[in-house]
Amino acid sequence: MKYTICVTGKIGTGKSTVSNFFKEKGFKYINMDEIGKEVFYSKSKEIKALFGTDNRKEISKIVFTQKDMLKKLEQILHPPMLKKLENLTQNNGLYVIEAAIKRRLKITCDLTITVTCSKDVIHKRLANRGLNKSMVDKILENQSDILDEGIIIRNDYSLELLNEKLEKIFAILTKTLPC
Ligand SMILES: CC(C)(COP(=O)(O)OP(=O)(O)OC[C@H]1O[C@@H](n2cnc3c(N)ncnc32)[C@H](O)[C@@H]1O)[C@@H](O)C(=O)NCCC(=O)NCCS
Ligand SMILES: Nc1ncnc2c1ncn2[C@@H]1O[C@H](COP(=O)(O)OP(=O)(O)OP(=O)(O)O)[C@@H](O)[C@H]1O
């Protein structure tokens, strides 16, 4: 039996925190940003030819301000990323897949969880990570196709409250999971 949960949502909403909850419950964790990074380095020749660099921060500034360039980068990275995902999820088991742009990647899951919170909260949380505010806004502009779907978790509040919500979802899930 295979069961997949997709955790989606915009930057800094709490996807990793939510995914980690399921990882601790025994789900195999797959992070599409990490898969993207692996593929990125395997395609560095192609990427250098397109951008004149393979520095991720420099490319980040280009693609999140120029939609056509983001599309070109995605055209290089997304097909091999999806292939890797397919290989990683071949076997039966419980999987939690963290993917901000799950819809754009056309990943299908048994259950989707969308994590949301206000823009102010996103900015506050990412400031702790040292992420530049205007860059976060640029990334958010490129995430307008991330829509609420499946179970929506509002994560504007404390980690304790988030955990309570997740325990409730998990309790329902364990009653419905086929194993
Ligand atoms: C643009 C790149 C080089 C920037 O790398 P960098 O290390 O600076 O940032 P990181 O990967 O941590 O991403 C920063 C934030 O942007 C988000 N993000 C990444 N790619 C995209 C995208 N194509 N569309 C919208 N948001 C994205 C991430 O989820 C994260 O919240 C890198 O994100 C990338 O190669 N993106 C294309 C691959 C992709 O689509 N990955 C998303 C998988 S969910
Ligand atoms: N309810 C909460 N209360 C306080 N801090 C939180 C809460 N949820 C998440 N955080 C913190 O906010 C930051 C962003 O959370 P997280 O990394 O889970 O988001 P993300 O959506 O995975 O981000 P990214 O898009 O960058 O991958 C982290 O430092 C995390 O510890």
C-alpha cells in the first residue's frame, strides 16, 4: 500500500515544520526544493550556458524578477525532478512530499495539505532566517498559483497550536489509512 501526502504553501508558511510532523510519525520525507538542488548541480553546464553563472543566489535574483527566465529554468529542472520523485516513490509506503509549487509540477497525492499564514507572519519568520524582505516579496509574486487545496492549515499562531491541529488530522488519518 502506498499513501502520499503533499504539503504545499507559499514561502515560509511552515511546510517543513508540517512535513517534519509526518516524518516523525514514520512517513518517508521528500523535499522537492532539495531534489531541485540535486538536479540543479547535475545540470550546471546547461544552467551556466543560460544564465552565465550557476550561482544559486544570482540566479534567484534573475528568475524571481523575470518570469520568462524562471520558465526556462523550470524547463531544464522540472522533468528530471519529476523523474527523481517517481523513482523515490516507487515502493509501497507512507510518503510526505513537501512541494511549494505542487500544482505547477502536477504532482498528485492522496491527500494535500496547504499551509497558509499572513504575509506579515511570513516576513517575520523569514527575517529570523536572514532572508531579504524584497526578495521574499519577489518570490511570493511568483507563487500566485499556489492555491488553497485539500486540508488548509492556518499557521499564524503558536507551534503548540499547529501541533494540536496536526495531531487531530493524524488521528483522523490513521482511522482511514488502509494500513
Ligand atoms: C531559483 C533557485 C536557483 C534559488 O535557489 P536558492 O537556494 O536561492 O533558494 P531555494 O531553492 O531555497 O528557494 C527559495 C524559495 O523559493 C521557492 N521556489 C523555488 N523554486 C520556485 C519556483 N519555481 N516557483 C516558485 N517558488 C519557488 C522555494 O520553495 C523557497 O521557498 C532554486 O529555487 C531553483 O532552482 N528553483 C527552480 C526549481 C524549482 O522549481 N523548485 C521548486 C520545487 S517546490
Ligand atoms: N507556528 C509557528 N510559530 C512560530 N514559528 C514557526 C511556526 N511555524 C513555523 N515556524 C518557523 O518559521 C520558519 C519557516 O517555517 P518553515 O521552514 O517550516 O516554512 P517553509 O514553508 O518550509 O519555508 P520554505 O518555503 O522556505 O521552505 C521556521 O524558522 C520555523 O521554525
